Amino acid sequence: MTIANVIVDVPSQNTNRPFDYEIPEKYEGIVQPGVRVIVPFGPRKIMGYVISLAETSSFSSVKKITDVLDVIPTLTEELLDLGMWLSKKTLSFYISCLQVMLPQVMKAKYRKELWKLSEEPLASDLDSVFDGRAVIDFEDFEQSGVSYHVLRKHMDEGEVDVHYEVKSRETKKVTTMIEPQLQPVELEEKLVDISSQAKKQRVILEYLIEHPEPISKKQLLEKLATTSASLKPLIERGVLREYKQEVFRDPYGDREFERTQPFPLTSEQETAITPILSTIEENQHEVFLLHGVTGSGKTEIYLQSIQQVIDKGEEAIMLVPEIALTPQMVERFKGRFGSKVAVLHSALSAGEKYDEWRKIQRKEVQVVVGARSAIFAPFTNIGLIIIDEEHETSYKQEDRTRYHARDVAVERARTHKCPVVLGSATPSLESYARAVKGNYHLLTMGKRMNEAVMPEVELIDMRDELHEGNRSMFSRTLKEKIEARIARGEQVVLFLNRRGYSTFVMCRDCGHVSECPHCDIALTYHKRQNRLKCHYCSHEEPMPTECPECESKTIRYFGTGTQKVEEALQELIPEARTIRMDVDTTRRKGAHERLLNQFGEGKADILLGTQMIAKGLDFGNVTLVGVLAADALLNLPDFRASEKTFQLLTQVSGRAGRHEKPGEVVVQTYTPEHYSIELASQYDYEQFFNEEMKLRKAFRYPPYFFLTLFTVSHPNQLKVQEVTQKITMFMEQKLSDQAYVLGPTPSALTRINNRYRYQCMVKYKKEPEQRKFVERILHYYEDEMKQENGLQITVDFQPYQLM
């Protein structure tokens, strides 16, 4: 008897290990590591992943596997190992780590179907099960008594395929095809037999004699302006055949991408790409940090490195931040590599994601371009992994399995013996510190392509503007420059790190601020709906006409949001045509691309937006970039605030003057003397790095120290305080004298959704036992964490969200 070791889909401490199940005879050889199975677990049947096989079990009696969901494994052996590594590194359940690697639809309820892909009869008993049909229920096969080995053989030969039909929603897109059953000569004979009354039948046959290749039913009927009624008699008489065919939902299917050729490289690019190409050639694992100013041609280096990987017959993963998955990036990749590219990101529908994932699994593509989760693409022969804008915090997953895509990339590349390239104009301090130390290989590009100069940056002190009596959100300099650009027919990008109309609503008489009843945060005013909204728990309420405290009518909006800026622009510069890009205007599918295309085609003068416009945009006619509130990020309770401010300002500035026309940047700030703003205006990353590292060392922050953040939450505030206090004391006792345990303190946002939140933080250099102690804490509180609406304890070993 063969035993399958199965990880079951029950995320808890007690089930976080493999369980033994006997493989029934009919599934022998089909059940392999990476296959999903249904197994009896207690009174119920649940899904699980087979992670290994064994000859015997240490238990005297084991239950049998009930059903097999996959005939081909969904997870490769390497991904199963990676899941185990990830589980240990982030202290997540093994099952959660495996789930995170698969597209959403693989987790829904579905039924299975068998599809016959070949026209010829199958050389086995399976043919009689199909009985002339193209699609049968999987149950028909199971009841037929034909063995799984026969099915596997036909699948390997590409004659049959298993398809999943999700019960909740369709996962496969299918179209009905029509093709002639007879040769053109025979069709002509049939045409003679058809009566002259049946005009439409004659039209159909004449068309198919001319074009005998299969055509979709929809297309055929549209082309010949006819209906199914005229097709039916031809199908019934065996003249035509109707069958179903799967169509991959290609989100970019109806677009023709213009093929592009590699550009000749500048000497700086040559120097940077040479070591990357040689490690690809020699199958060596190495991590490169490509530090190139904005517009220095990093993308071309990525494209040419990937070309070498493809030429070797290997595969490449290219990660870009979610917001930088602009159509421009997709266009560059599709233009260079055509149909060899799969694209994975959150704007795709569940079905589209599944189809792209299947293309990767079936080895139909060699390159995947995507956001964070694309790092788990089921490739088996990776030759290169690239992470563009590696400093971006969106590479860190903030719930359940708290992984960082950079760590996963390095681990996978180690397994595949291939290089990782981390690219950025403003690398994270951790990465740059590793490069300076020699752990990463540093590659630098300090010049822009086509010798374009970096745009001039002018800092405007908004305190002076106030003293001069200018109370608007635009300084006089910025207003004049915008007007001058519009008069010259050039374009402007305005950046503001906030959406909505204004940040909060306050009564001028008594100072009352409208707050969310469930969270400790002021409500944001959204003008279009005239409502106040909480961006944390989605609570909303109508805008009050008078103060709920003192009944005064003097309610005013404070702070600035994108909507409010748009209105102010219309008042100040009525001739300007503005496109606003923020979460609210890009909610609908394809909106992002549509707005950018309009701007690219010159249908607007100003592109006003939040973070999503800071990266990856490349418009030749943009000659002015304005940053409205450079200090917005500086005041957050986060030790990375200065770093994020420097990165954002540098990135936004990089959107100006990318082609022939020189660019200018105007940064409005209330603290122009702050080193991160001053050095960003001079593009001086080295100096910023040195300044910031002094502070990080003094205050014991990364990259000098590691951090572990515990966040405890519960509806009862006293309970939260008590648990956080216990965790703090336990860690203080157990860790060495070199570790610093801070806390317990209320989180910056103490209450979200009626749950109180407290934190405790550990700063340490080397604590080999720490994970063991954290596991003990989680184990101790496990029962309380299982209760509905009970205690929640999250542990993050690489925190990016300190709020």
C-alpha cells in the first residue's frame, strides 16, 4: 500500500503537519506531490495538498483518499519546498503558504469535466465513455471503470484534458465552433440538393466551401447575418459539426502590440548588463542591485537580460509594483516578447488570472510580468528574476502570510541557481546597505538616456506664501508655471498624496471633528456623494449641516484631497483640462489605462493624481511636475517616513523632461529645510543614505537592527492591554540583554472596526531562539484566538506598516 502525506485545509496549530492517507488502487500513480485531494477529516470531507509519498505509515490504520482534484499537479516540488520555507520564516500555517501560491478560483467549489481535444477516436475504452460527445462529466468517467492510468496516458498525449467548472462562477470561457464535416467537393454536391427556398442555408454552405477552416458560431452568424435556425438542419444532416472550444481570456487579446527591437545600449548600460548576462550564462546565483536614476534605461536592461534567458530556453519572472503595472509596462513586454508573456495583476478578473496562470503551468509562456504574487509563478526552469522599483512597500504582503516578495525571489533564485536583479532609482536602505557591504553586487547608472538632463527642482516655502497673503493651495510660482505650460501646449503632472475632497470636517465654533464611530480616525469628506467616509472600516454617513455638539452652522473642510485640488484648479485656471487619477476614479476595470491614454493623446493638459502616477509613466510632452504637499508623509509615526518622502519626491520628479523637452519640478512644502526634501531636490541619494543611516544607527532601526512587531487586538480594551503586557514581559525575560523590547503601547490607530489595538516591538541583532518563543506565545493563546470575534495576535518579522 502507498501512503500520501497530506496537508489539510484547516489552518490551526494542531493541524499544521502532514496526515497519512492510503491511496486507493484506482488513484495509484495519479496521486503525486502537488496534487489536491479530498480526504475524510473527522466527520467531514475536506481538501488537502499531497506533499510527499511513503511506502508505510507509522499508524496501524489510516483512512483512504476520497477523491483526486488534479490529474496534473498544481504545485511543483520546488513550490512545495518553498511553502515549507515560507511557513518557517513567517511563522504562518503551511496550508496558508500553499494557498497563497494559487489563483483565487482554485479555492472555490467546482465540478470537473473531461474534454476530448482530438478529432480521432481514442485508442482505448475511454472512447466509448465519450460516446461521440466532446465534453462529459468527470463522474461519467469515474463510473465507467476505465482506469486513471489510461486517462493520464491520453492527457500526456494531448488528446484529453480535465476542466474545472466553478459552481459559483465560470472559470473557463468556452465558445461554440462550427466546421464542415465533408470535403469541399462533397459540400458542393450538398449545395445542389438544397432547395432554392432555403436561402440562408445556401449562403452558409457557399461561405464554408470558400473558407473550410473552423469558425466560431457567433462570428459565422454575424458575418452572414443569419440565425441558429438555418444552421440546425445542416448540423442534423451531418454536413456541419458543432463543438465547444476553450478560449483563453486574454485581457490584452484584442490588442495588436507593435513588435519592438532591442535598442543599442549606452556605455553605462553595457557596463551594468555585462555581469548580469555572464551569471545567466554560467547559471550562477547572485543578487544585483541596479541603482539607476529615473530615465536611465533600466527597462532596456531588463528586456535584454530576459531575451538571453529566453534564448537559453529558460523562464523569467519580472515583478513590478501594483501601481506601476501601467499599460506602458505591459506594452513594452508584449511588444518585445509577444505571446511568450503572461501578465498577472489585481485588475484582472478571477477568470483572466486563472487563464494566465494556466498558460504558465502549461509552459505556453516563458515570461511572467506581475505584481507581488507573480513571484509564485509555477515555472520549473527559472533563469532570471527581476524586481523593478524594489523599494516599493507593496512587495510586502500585509495579512495572513506576511512574506516579502524580495525574500521569496532570492530563495527561488538560490534553488534555480540564477541571478536576481533589484532595480530602483531610490533603493531601500536595507538593500543599499547590503550592496555597500558587498552582500549584493552594486551596479550604478547615473546618466539619463539620450543625455537628457535631470529636471531642475525648485522648493517653495508655503509659510512665505501664507505671510504674503496667498491662502490658496497653489503657490504663485506654480500657478504661473502651469499657465505658461498650457499656453505652450505642454503638459503638467500634479501630485498629491491623498484622495477624497478634504481630510477632515471641523466645526469652527467648538472645534468638534467628525470621527468614525468604530475607529479612532477622522472621517474623510467625499464631495460627489456629499458624504463622510472612513477609509478603514467603510463606515459612511451624510455630511452634517450643523455641528452635532454645539449646533453651529460654521462647519468647514480642512486638509486637501484630490477632488478639492481639481475644483481649485478649475477656479484658478479655467482653461486647463484636467484628468484626475486616484482610487475613486480608477475603480472600474480598464479605467487606469483609459485615463492614461487620454492624457497621452493630449486630450488633457494636467494629470492630477495620487501615488499611482508617481511611477513608470513616460510622456514626452510633460515638462512640469508639481508636488502639492511634500510633507504629508513626513508627519506619519513611521521610522521610514523620511525614506518614503525622499523616494516619492525623486520618483515624481522623474516624470518630467524624459524626452527632448527639458523638465522642471516645483515642490511645495512647509519644511524645505528637512534633509529628505532638500536632498531629493538635488537627486543626492548617497548623501541622503548617509544622513538617514546615522539616525537609524542612533535609534536602533533597520538596517542596523531587525524588528519584530506584535499587534494584539480585541473588542475589550483592558484585555488587549493585559495580553500585550504579558507578551512584552515574556519576551523581555527570554531574549538576551542585547535585544530591546518596547511596549506595550496603543497603536497609532488604537481602534479599527470596534477592536482595540496595542503593540509591542522587539529590536535585535541576533536572537536565534526568538521564533521558538513566538511560537510558544501563539500556542498559549491559540484557544482564545479560535473564538469568534476573539483575540487576534499578529507577528510581523519585517514590519512596514507600523500604524
